[in-house]
Amino acid sequence: MKYSLKRAVVIVCLGAAIGLASPSAHAQKSQSTKGYTKMSDQELRQKLTPEQYKVTQENGTERPFQNEYWNNHEAGIYVDVVSGEPLFASIHKYDSGTGWPSFTQPLVEDNIVEVKDRSWFVVRTEVRSAGADSHLGHVFDDGPAPTGLRYCMNSAALRFVPVDDLEEEGYAEFLPLFEKTTAGHD
């Protein structure tokens, strides 16, 4: 595989700016994978779009600014597109300027697994879902307060559940997170 000199320089420069991060102590420790059993490859190919499969099962990366949730400002949670395990909340989402959905912390710490990723000539921290082992994205230590972390995720690995649908879809335990942000709005 050939890389241009310009691309190699960009990759090395990005690598120099990337540090290893640890999971946030502020994340909830509640709803976990609830006994999720990983689907067969054939079932995954039937359930997922080609892009979702590429990202979650083959460690792919979608294009920045051309994905479903990079600019989503609705209140709700983001779950693993494969297993439905709750991963991130809109209250922890911010515009990182990268073109991918970015969060300061996970919603449920136990549903996130961090793995050293030595691809692309640098050491990064890959983020995977605990139950489905889906590739979600990476975490960096250049985020805003209060955690200083940037969980940079692929929209293709996520499914958004709006606040109004949380109870119906089995995520009612997360409704209290949004009481302040939705109070007075009917």
C-alpha cells in the first residue's frame, strides 16, 4: 500500500498530538449489555448497511462532515447500532470541529472498552462497545472540560434514540438526565 508523503506527514503530525486517555469517572455505571450475544457474520451483514458493517466490523472510518450525527443537536442518547447498548448522551456531545460526533464522556462506562490501536503509524486509543465488540471510534485527550476527553465516534456505529422515545425503547432510566434540558418544553 503506497502513501503519499503529504499523507504520511499528516498522519505523523496527528500521531504526535494524540495521547492515551482513560475512561471518565463521571460516566454512569448502570445499564450494561444485558446478556447481548453477538450475531453471526451473516446476520450482521443482513442487519447493517454496508457502511455500518465496514465501520463496526472492519474498523472502518466514515467521512467527516458527511455522516448522520456529526451535526445532530437533538436531545437523546446514542446506542450501539449492533447491540443497542447505551453508549453516549447528547448532554455530553459537543462540536469538536472534526466532522464526527464527539463526546466528553461515555453514558455507561461499562459499555465501553478501550484498546491500544497501533495502526496508522501512531498509538491511539480505540473505543469499542463491550457487548457487540463494535468499533466505534477513538478517544483523545484534547477535549473540553470537565473531562478533557474527546470521544470521536463514527455515526455509522451509532443509532440515535430521541428523548421522547427513551421509555418506549427501554431506556427510561436515562430520562432524568434530560429533565433540566427539557423542563418547560412541551
